Amino acid sequence: MRQKKIFSLVLALAAVLCFSAITFAGTLTDIVKRGELRVAVQSGAAPYAFVDKHGEHAGAMVDFTKGMAEAMGVKMVVLDFDWDGLIPALLSGKADILAADMTPTLKRALKISFTDPWMYVQTCIFTKTGASYQTLEDVDKSDVTVGVLLGSTGETIAKKNLTKAKIKSYKGGGRMIIQALLAGHVDAGVNDDLAVLTALPDFPPNSIRLLDKRMGGKAPLSFAVNHDSVNLWQWINLYFETIRANGNYDKNIAYWMEGIDWKKDH
């Protein structure tokens, strides 16, 4: 009887280990077998991810994931979602990777696993050039309306630092806040500084001004995968180590983040 019980325990343990191995080995193996890397993006956030004048998906994160797909020997499939649909797309299994200008937070990390940061940005306040606002305190008044992106880190930081101002959340990309500001629907906007600066050439010259003071300190941006996609998480981190070493990372950043030549090409 005792031997039978031990044998049953051994079988149960073997089953658990086998299931664990399948769970943790599944995603990367499935991607290769499927021949597709499914990437969730929000295509209203140039230069991170957007649809260009040729109708193609483009941007820094699109190029990064295109490089990942090539290294895996598979095809990249881009899936478009609103900001609040990105994490559900990952959790539901529709996407393998979440590629957006998303900041890892403890709350988000309860649901998904973030890779090592690939870049850092800072949250800023911006206004029309002719507006009188000079400081955070000037904006934080009850008669001031501030535009933010729904579900973004900027929204969280704005609500924490601008307790008197009215916060108006927009669903979509960062350009929506600039458009709302120029149309007079809000008095100021909050977003990461890089997203604002790279969007400015699409609007009338000298129409937008960033306040000198930043909020919230430097914020990391990361890719994300499901919690059980451990090997994919490790592989993405290794991918970034590899392209940093061979210079492809610097080429991506120089083209998409530090210049505006991409606007002519896309």
C-alpha cells in the first residue's frame, strides 16, 4: 500500500512538472511553430507606432518587433488596439507581445510581465505658446482644464500633481491632446516629453510650448508579455542586448527618436 501511494505521488509530481514545462516553454515555441509573431500596438503614437502615408505600420517599436520576427524566422502580424485594449489583448492570447510606449507599474505588473526598459522618458506639461502659464502651480488651478490620455502614466501623474485643475481624459494617441489644446477644448496637456516633441512638426510652427519643469521623474518604457511567457521575456531581453551590441539599437533611436527624417519617408 505504501509503495502504491509513493508511486501515485511520483506520477502526480511528474504531471505537475510536465505541465509546468509546457506552460513555461509554450509561447516562444508556439510562435515558431505558428510562423507568426503577433504584436499588439496602438497606431496613434508616432514615432512609437503609427500607420504611415503608404498605409503601412511604422515606428520605432514596429521596427524593433520586425527585427524580432526576422530573428525568429517568422512573419510579424501587427494588431491594432486602443490604449485600454492593449493589456486585454495580451491576456486573452490575441497577441504575443505588447509593443507600446507603456510604463511598467506595480499595478500593471500584477497582470503582465514587463521586459527590461528599452528607453526612458519624462512627463511634461505643455500649453499654447501664447498662454501665460509658466509653472506647475500656474496650471494647477480650478479654472484650468488639462488634457491627458486615458489609462496612461501621464494621466496618473497629472491627477497626483494637479489636484485643483480639471483633468479631461482622451482615448487615443498623444496627438489628440495637442489637437484639443489648439482647438481650445483644454488649456494645457500632459504627456511624455518625447511624444510631444516628435509630434510638434505636424502642427503650426511655434504653436506649442513645453513648460520647463517635468513631473514624475524619468519613466521607463518596456515591452510586455504574459506572466507564463518566461522564455519569450528572456528572449526579448537578449534581443535588446544583441542589437545594442551590434549598433542596430542606436540606429533605430537616431532615426525615430532623435531626428525627423522619418516624417519624409513615412
